[in-house]
Amino acid sequence: MNSCTNDRSIVKMPALPTHADQPHQCRCELHAAARRRGRYVACRRASLGFVAAELADRQLQCQSRPGQSRRVLDRDLAPTRLLEDTPFGFHYAAIRQVPDGDGERNVRITPIIMPSTRIIPARAVQFVIFEVPMNATRTATFAASYRLDGSPVDQWKLNEMSGRHNPLLFDDRTHTYVGTWANRFGQDRAQMSEKWSGIKGVVMEDMAMAMSQGAIADRSNEHLVPAGQAVVRCRRQLLESARRVAEGGDPIGVDADVSAIRGIDATVPGNVRWQDLVKPEAGVVP
């Protein structure tokens, strides 16, 4: 276990992951932080779902079983969503029936690692996202992308897909998101017949979701959708961690081994339990 010290206390931290013993070596690209005004939970809420990974999967043109992912996503728009607590936080699974797949199911599993990390699965690239609260109304986002097959990540392509090439929404010099209500968060309503949000880039869509809520959102009239299960679980675990620390204990995830955690995007027979796919011995490569 690692620890870091300051003039007030000793803070326990999980051991950092090492990949020396992994069969697939990774080349990793670290995206610059995107600083944005928004409460930490609101920023996580805007990005907890699978939409970004699903669109990324299409645009990165995964070569594994070509065309299948798009058919699954286009036809099954209401996946079964399941959650299960883990030592590091929880797993969030979306399960879809594969068309003409003889009972096969597509399973996408996002690990939510308390208090600030998630891994978004896509078959071509995995996205490790860190949301770091800077104060009550500002959050910094760091993203690392990697391929398990050892090939390099195409940084330009990822930036294009995410929308970071748009200077009206992202300042590449300061790494700051600059979308506001004044510029409609980059939305072009004339494009909504072709791009459902009218905003170019999956990250810019997430940013608009978070920023349009305001720095501190009123939750009293909140309407959650099925994907909101993960939002509720995340809030509960953050509150539980805060309670534990207040009582002199450790927050969720301090002693968890995160070195082998992966996001999963796999097509499997219908009798395979999704929980078995996240076991190291399952040997599933997203």
C-alpha cells in the first residue's frame, strides 16, 4: 500500500497498477486535463453511461466481428442494466440481445472505482477517466486511453472523435472547456436530424450535460432514467465513504487491488453470467 503525507495526516492509497505480469502490454496516451465549472457528482453523472463508449466503438471502427456492435446498439435501445458492489466500488453492466445471434448477448461492463475513476469499455480502445474535484464548484478531468493489443493509440483520431478540435468549445492551450449557454454548448440544431444531440464530439456532449446543470444543481425535482441506477449507487458510496472517514475508518476502495480491473465489451452465449466476465481467469480481452 502506498501512502502520501502532508502536515495534517497520512492518507492511505491503493497500490498503483503494474502491467509487467500482464500478457498484453499497453501503450497509453494521457489526455490533458479538461478544467470545467461543475460539481464533481454532476460531472460524473454526465459520463457514467455507456453512450460515449458506444459511439466511440462505432467511430473507431472495431475490426472484431465487423458490424455486429452497431447492429446490437441500433436494435436494442433498452438494455438490461445491472449493478454489483465490489471492493473498489461497483460494476455497472448493460446487457443487450444480439440480433440473429442464436441467444448471444452483448455485455458491456464499466468498473466504477471509488472515489473518482471509471473505465469505459470499447472494443478498440479503453478509456480510464479520472474526475478530480478542485473545490465545491470546479472539477478537473483526466483521461488515459490504451489498447490491450499493444498498438499505439491514435491521439488525433481520439481528439477528433471527442470534439477537442473545436476551438469554440475547447481551449487546447489551457486545456479548458469553454462551452456556455451563450454559445449553446456548441449545439447546431440543424444537425440534429443527423447527429441526435447536434453537438460534435462525445466528450463535448458529456461536457454540455454537466455544464448545463449549473455549478450547483437543484436535485429536488430530479427525474432519473434507468441509467440513473449508477448515479444513485455512486452517490451512496461517496456518502458511505464520507461516513466511514468521519468515524475514523477508511473509505471504500482503499485496500482494493485495481491492477487487473478492465472494462468489458464482449459477445457471449446467453448462459454466461456477466459477473464471470470480470474474473481474471475468464481471459476476456475487450
